[in-house]
Amino acid sequence: MKNNLSNTHLHGPAFRTMGIIIAIGIVYGDIGTSPLYVMKAVLNALPYNHPEYIIGAVSCVIWTLTLQTSVKYILITLRADNKGEGGILSLFALIRKKYRWAYIIAAIGAATLLADGVITPSITVVSAVEGLHNIYSFTPVVSVAIGIILVLFALQPFGTASLGRFFGIIMLGWFIMLGTFGLSNFVEYLPIAKAFNPINAILFLKSSPKILIILGAIFLCTTGAEALYSDLGHCGLHNIQASWIFVKITLLLNYLGQGAWIITHPGKIIPNVNPFFEIIPSWFSLPGVLMATLAAIIASQALISGSFTVIAEAISLELWPNIKIKYPTRIKGQMFIPGVNYILMILCILIIYIFKSSSNMEAAYGLSISITMLMTTLLLFLYMKVKEIKLWQSIPITLCFLLIESGFLLANSMKFTHGGFITILIAGFIFFVMYIWYNGYRIKNRCVTYEKIAPIIPVLDQLSCDIQVPKYATHLVYVTRAKYKTDIESKIIYSLIHRQPKRADTYWFVYLRRSDEPYEYDYQVTTFVKGKIFRIDITSGFKLGFHVDDYLRKIAEKMEETGDVDLLSRYPSLRENNIRGDFRYMVVERIMRKSLLLPFFKKIVLLIYGAIQRFVTSDTQILDLDPSNVTVESAPLVRKKDDCENK
């Protein structure tokens, strides 16, 4: 769900309240559905069900939520925003000019976050459907869960604008339900309130013989914190911070209520019993399961949309191949990436089919996201250095969270052989692609040769008037990668003049810059020959994408209004009828030659980069061009035996 509330100017209590409600629906789906499985996982990990153990375990949950979610993310990390956008890649975008090498940290964090996006919808949906199985024992959990996942992913191409307005209200009802039933059980055993004392958590961890297994279960209560940071741009800092007060209260009440129920009902503690559904009164069982299912769907939707955002940011930071991004609605920032959507769908179905129950998934859940949190902490330290925050402040903060998260990582590493290896394999593959693409892109760019454009301008001016050369197009457009207006790629000169002279009435050289800012749009026009040869520099935010045809036509129409260019056809019969001239776009692909001199490792990187490039979206699709108006040519990456390492 991609409603951007951070840019909305809200007035009055009613508008602020609506912003908070929508934030509850968008941001807290993941962390808000954790009560479905956290205490169940903790209960399965506890060696004994003594009241002191239960109080200690609940205390660990309370203080994990407080330190990790409230302090690290709500109070500190959310302030590290990139023009209102959050997430680990937005954090990297803020520091990459000074710490470019930190792309390794960002890529690891993004890869593990995307891997977490595979198992989270699976465990959330299955946990909810298992509640229905407890009421109607004939319910086929796996089939129903897979059906929900199929419907959810099938709806993505249409956008979630129509559903989004209800998400906040549904999740508000969900959290009220969590708090209400948690409170009703909490009052039956008030000593559970001792869990607020952190000493009980410390004593519990010191005395527990299965500390790593229990820590791995407790960590599940905060897995949604990283997704919360990624959703910053959708709702805004103040809406998230204000709504967290309400959300945290209801979560704590529910965890306390589940703990109280466990202590007061020792005879009902059997393997795989879920305290969450046990604290719901029998008269509300079916509505409670339905609410859990709706909350699971909303949580899954948030993670799917978050995965789209992460990939879009990775593309803008040159960490991922250019793939087609669609915008199914008019809502600012809402996007759909077909390839990512269907790969996620297949992986979620496989996870559900392989693990079959939420208990089995709990054994695999949390390992990848604990790595993401560690990477965020490291990047946050670099961000504090960029902001020139004193070391006596930044070092203790960093060490505190590194200590906590290292403990959770060590605990979750116990899950590796129990299924955690699946998310690590997925994350490893994603990181491999990011590493190859980032470095291959740079190697290739260093091998591109540029020439000064000034000597070419008179040649093009004369070529456009040479009637002995067949006219190629009225308007001929090349997309250039030359950052400086004084330069042009050799491959474009090769295409324009040497390979086949291309006469046109107007030449356009378009330079595209994808901005780290999500919604930035700007352009500059450089005129080389009035009415004939232009360069257009377009800056587009990473959430807007590149729509070259649309952008250029709008810019050209504005130029026509000021008399800078003539867009009408030059053919007399068409011109008399006010018919505009045709636009022909040239895409020149660069191919690697064997004569390219590179170290062995970088040559391997470039070969794999080329192999990946063949499987991703073409430049024509990325630039959003009409294929009927595009000509694709190829040119050698380096036409001479140049050592491009020295360039």
C-alpha cells in the first residue's frame, strides 16, 4: 500500500487522527500480527512453565519491543530519512557520497530484508488460518493459506488504492481486539505486571538453559521494526510516532494477557497450543479468526509493497538491474513490479507447502531480518558520522544495539539447519546479483569512451541539410550517459556518422539522472544549434521512473510555445495539415569485445553482468518507449585495445 501521507498538509484534529489511523493500517501490519505466533514460539522453547519463567519471557518481549522498536527505530532511526523516505537503502543513499564502499553493507541488509519478505506473509497467513482449523478441524490449512496468497498476489497488478482506505480501520479494530482480550486475561493474574521490571528479563536469561532458543523465539516480536522504517515515506514521521503509542499499548496488553493465561491454565498447555487464540472468548472465536486473517492479509500486502519499494530504490542506486516498474493507480508512489510479484508468490507458496505449519516456520523465521537490523545499525553509525554527531554519543548508541542484535543473530543462527538456510540462500542469491550488478555497471562505465561534442555539432548541422542522404527521421533522439554537456559517447558518434549517416531535421540528446529523492522532477535544455540540435538533462525521482517519450514530448511542446523548436513535419503535404513530425529513438547497446583488457576477476564480473542483462528488461521497456518508434543498434564497448582500468 503506497499512500504518501508525509507530503500531505494536514490541518485540525480530524485530519491528524485520520493520518494516524491510516498509518496504523500501513505501517504496523507486520509487527501487529506478531502476537499470532510469538508467545506460541516462546512457550514451545521454554523448558518449564513456571510462573517465574513466563514472567521473565514476557519481560524479554516487553523490553525487546522497547529497546529495538521504540528506541532504535521510532526515536532514532526514523529521523534518518531521505526526503521523507525511509529504509536501509534510503539510509545508504544519505551516506554513499562519502562512504561508497558501504554498498556492501546496504546490499546485505536489503537482500536479507527481501528474503524476510518471503517467509513473513507465509507464517502470518498460516498462523491465522490455523485459528480457523481450531474451530473447524476439517479446514485444510495449507490449501486455504495458498489460496489466500494466490488471491493476494493476483490483485497486485490492479493496485490497492480501493482497498487501502479500509486498511487503517481494519487494523484499528485488530489492535483494539488485541488490547481488549489481552486486558481481560491480564486482570485475572495481575502479578504478570512484574514483567515490566527489566531485572526479571535479565534473571530469566541468566537462569534459562536454552537461552539461545528462547532468544530466537523472543526476537519474533520485533521483526516488523525494519519494515516500519521502510514505510516511513508512506505515512510520515509524526503519524508513525503518534500511532506507535497506541499500537505498543495494545501489543503489550496482549502479550501480558497471553502470559497470564499460560500461568492460570497450566493444564491446557500442550504441544503447539497457541495462547493467542486461547485468550479469545469462545463466542468470539470465529470473528477473531476472521480478524486475524484480514490482519494477516494486510500485513502481507505491506511487505509485498515494501519489496517493490526496496527493488525500486536498489535500481536507483545501481544495485539492481533495470526492470519494468508499473504504476497501477494515480496514488503517488504506488508501484507494481511484475517480476518481483510473481517470484515472491512462487516462493511464498513453496514455503507454505514445504513447512506446512506456523510452528515449523517459526524455526526458520528471524535469521535473515536479524542480519538486516545489524546492517542498519552499521549504516546508522556512518550516518551519524556524516551528520557530525559526537563520537561519545554515536559510539555508545551503536555498541548498545550491536550487542543486542548480535545476541539475537547468534540465537537465530541456531535456526539455520531448521529451515533458516532457505532465507539465507534467497538472501545470498539476491546479494550476489546486487554485487555483480553494482560492480559490473561501474566496470562497464569506466570502459566507455567519450569525445567532445563541439567538433560534431557542425557535422550534424551540415548532415541535416544534406538532401543526398536519405532522411532518417524528423526528430532523432539518443539517450546519452555523458554527465557533462560538453561530452558525448563515441558509440553515439559511431551510430550517427560512421555506421550509417542519419539525417534528421532535429537532433535530441537526452541525459537521464535518477535522483535519490523519491519524487523529484526537473529538466534543463542546452541548445547547440537553434531549432536543430539540443541536449535535455532530465532528473527523475526513483519512485517516478523514466518515461522518456512522455517527458520529451512535454518538454518539446513547451519549447515550441517559446519558439525554440518546430515540431511540425517538414514534408509540405503534412505540414500544410498541421501534422507533427515523427520522433525516432535510437538505443545503442554496448557489447564486450575479447580485446578488452581487464583483470581476470573483473572480466568474470563483467561476463556475469552481461548474462544477467540478457534476462532483464530491455532499455526500450525501461525508458518507456513505444517499440515501433525505436531502433536498436549495437556498438563495441571498447573499439581499441585500451586498458579501461586507467580511464
